[in-house]
Amino acid sequence: MQLVSWVTGGIIDAKFFGVLAMFGAIFVMALAPWLDTSSVRSGKYRPAFKWWFRLLVIDFIVLMWVGARDTNFPHDWISLIGATYWFAYFLVILPLLGVFEKPETPPATIEEDFKKHYPDAPSAAE
């Protein structure tokens, strides 16, 4: 697959865009702390975030599997869809989740959360 480039007046090989996508995928992961606009940092108290993140993990596994396959149909389309979701998660979904998602109220302390999940555990003072 080749793409005519009007800027260079020549033909740019598709491998060039693959390299751009590879480094771009790493770059958007590095930007994740700034792209996450939620006031609650823990995913434990963000129900919608959990589902989108699980999809990202599945997408990552699918992209690893497809990366080991030939670049023939249907693997090429699966990789394009997977890469599109990867970039959409970091550049669209993650910033919008902080705006639209209503997180659960986090506990005031870690000890409070621990006692909620393990009521019979001895406290540190005992």
C-alpha cells in the first residue's frame, strides 16, 4: 500500500506511517496522566472507566496476537480497528470520561476502605 504525498511530490511507503503509529502509541501512553481529567485517580471508584479499561486490555492482547500474524485479510483490518481504539481510548475516551463519569465517593482513608472489605481483621492498635 502506498500513499501519494502532495507535500513531497513523491510516494511515501506505508511503513513510514506504521513507524509513526508505533511511536505515537508509546507517546499517547506517556501523556495518559495529563489526559485523564477525572478528579478521582483510582479506577476502583470509577465504574465506566473499568469497562473502557478492560476493553483496552483486550485490545492490547488482540493487537499482540495480530502483530504476530501475516498482513493479509482479515488481520490487517483487525489491526487497523485495534489501533484506532488504542488511540481513541487515550485521545478521546479518557479525557471525556473525566467530564461525563460520576465516580463513587472514595473513602477518607485507606484503613476505612480496608475495614469495609475485611470487617473481621484486627486493627493496628490491637
